[in-house]
Amino acid sequence: MAVKLTRCEALRRLLADGRWHHMRELQEAGGYRYGARLWSNRQRGFDHEVKRDPKTGAYLYRRTP
């Protein structure tokens, strides 16, 4: 039987590679309230960075080392 991840765990797993991820990827992993889940993860000690893509203006996220 497969173990189902919580949305917070899914976001942590997505960001664990240290690469920049588009907000659509975060939404797929964390649901529409991915911002709240990022905040919740930050409260647990998992910090991240945010920047804007200069071409599209979309937000990109990555976990800080």
C-alpha cells in the first residue's frame, strides 16, 4: 500500500532538489493554497527563496540550502 503525502510534504519533496520551480508546479504539489503551505513549512524550519521570472513575470521558488 502506497503512503499518501500531505500537501506540505509534497511541497518539501518538490523543493528539495534546490532548483527553481514555477508557481504552477507548487500549485500541483501543494494545491491552490500552496502559499499557506509554504508558510507552514517555513514555521517548521524549511526556508525558501522567491524571485520573479524577468521574461514572464511569474514567481519562481526554491528551497534555500
